[in-house]
Amino acid sequence: MNHENNIALFQKFPSLKENIPFHSIGNYPTPLKPLKHVSKSFQSNIWIKDDAKTSIRYGGNKVRKLEFLLADALKKKTKRIITLGGIGSNHIVATGIYARELGMQTEGFVYCQPLIEHVRENILLATKYGIRLHLGGSYLGMIRKLAQSYGYYAIRDHHIPYIITPGGSCALGVLGYVNAAIELYEQTNNNTKPKIDVIFVAVGTCGTFAGLLLAKWLFRHSWKIIGVRVTPKSVANNRNILRMIYNTYHLLQKHIHHLPKLSLPLIPLIDSSYGNGYGHPLDQHEFMRELLAQDNIDVEPIYTGKMFDALQKYATQRNEESIVFWNTYFGDVHTSNIFSEEVSSDMKQFVTDNTARCFCIRKLFNRKECPMLYNSSQTGRQ
């Protein structure tokens, strides 16, 4: 595991080490390796930057952001983290896991999304790790519920809760992917790795994409970085991406003298693989998943599956380029036996409280796997 003094960002800018909070969680550098079966299928040169390996506990792109955000929460001595996302949010699960290790309780305020298997797994994981989920129904309802709860927790804890934005996408979180881009450059700056032409990354709450773009422009990397929109345009859009880039740049500017002037071209954000909406898998997802499985890579249908679809369309037309698939998904976490014998009281209460608002939540869990959940819910309704 890396230590605070050794991350690429602090090595490049030592002055940040004394001014930017950081708590080590991940293992770096994450692998950069060829996807041999995919490359053969596409007749292209495809590599993967595998951020599934940021941590063996719960990896993915959230780890890089949380190293800065949870360190800031620790510095402020908060007892409770409040964060937001879809009901199956990877970000909420990752936040809850690592905040718990640091002695902080996570409250996840969530909105409805299509309840596919991946979402079901994350609801189970959230409960396993003591994350309390608060369902607001719509996105606006989620914000309203958070506003109602914020004061309650501040009074109860005698301390203001620490709010982490959806996806951890804010200036501090974006630093995680400025650091990641420096790491990738160091990996490719030798004769054993390819010259990178193009990087593909999924764009949800924009933080990962913003960090990579900022690093490209700060350090004049020649890479073309293409973002694939997987959330609605109200979330993933040029305005939000630029706002995050500028906010992060100004944060760096406070602590780094003679930072290169920021000059931004158009944002390379594409919509061609968005499909029927956020959380709705593409028809070709299973084909892509089976293809990547030949290279021992797992993708989910909401983020990395759609990004890989866009990469496939690009690669078949430009087979002379070296393309990096930036994997932000942890992979299969094997939740099938988590509640084979018992379900936590939080999960029972969550399903009971929200059956009227979102009946499909109840249908998401079958009787065979969660008998105590159904017994408890039935008892609560009598």
C-alpha cells in the first residue's frame, strides 16, 4: 500500500503535502495491461488501466477520491458522513465502507433508479456495512429529505455532518484523478508500455473525467481523453465538467507557485452509448461482458458497460491507435450469501418504510434468499 508521502501528486508538487489532507486507502499504481482477447476481436490495440485494483476491500474509482475527502472529514473531526446517489450507488457503498473504518457513520440519501441485479447487490452491501439509506423517491425528493435531516444530525451529534457530493465529485475528489493521470504517465514513460493515443472513461458525476482532463492540460500530455456520458445531461455536461476543472485548478493554485496557465479546448464528451437512460442496460451488454470476461475483466451495465460500447465503436474505425479502457468498476462482490440466514434490522426497516413509496424495492429480494426480511415486513404490516 502506498503511503501519504509517496503518491504521484505529492511527489510532483511537494508543497501540497502540507496543505491538502490525504489518508491512504488504495494500492498504487493500479495495473496497466493489454486486453489480448478484446484487441483480437476489435483488431485494435486495447489496454486497460484497471482501477478495480485500487483496493481488495472495495475498489473502483471512488477510492482515489475518498482518500482526499475522508481525510478532510477526519481533519474536521466529524462523526457522520452524508452523501447522495442512486439507490444502487457504488459511491455510497465505498464511502460507507471506508468511513466506517475511520469511525464515521454514513447516511446515504438516495433516489430511485432501475432495480437491476447490480443495484440489488449494492443495497445488500450498504446494509452489511452499516450504511443507513434514506429514500427520497425522485432526485428532488432526495434533496428535500437531506435538508430535513441535516439539522437533526447536527443537533444530535453536536457537530455538523460532513457532506460528500454525489460520486465524490468536487475539487478535493477530483485531485484523486489528477494524481491518477500522473501515475499513468509514469507507467507509460518507459519502453515496456505503449504510447497511449486515446483514453476512454465513463462520465457520471464528472469528477473522474475532470481530473484526467485537468492533468492532461496542466502537463501537456498528448493523450486524447474521451468521456462517455452515462447519466442525464443535467448531471454530465460541459458546464459541470468545466466548473470542476476550474475549482480544482484554483485549489491547486493556492498552494503551487507558477502553475501553468489553464487553457481549455472543447470537452470531448459523447452521447452515443447512453441508451434508454441512466441505469438502463444496453441490449448488447451481455455480449460485451462475455468478451471482457475472456480477459478476466468484469463490467457492470450502468457505467463501464456503456463506456466500453462507445470504445468498441471507436476502435473498429481507428485500429491503428493504442486505446486505454479506464476501468472504474470494482467487479463482482459476491453478495449472494450475505443474508442467507439473517437480515440486519436496518434493511428490514428500509424495505418496510419504503414499500409504499417504491414497491419494486420489495420485489427485488426473493423469499428464498431473505426469509427473515419478508417475515419481518409481513409482521410490520399486520
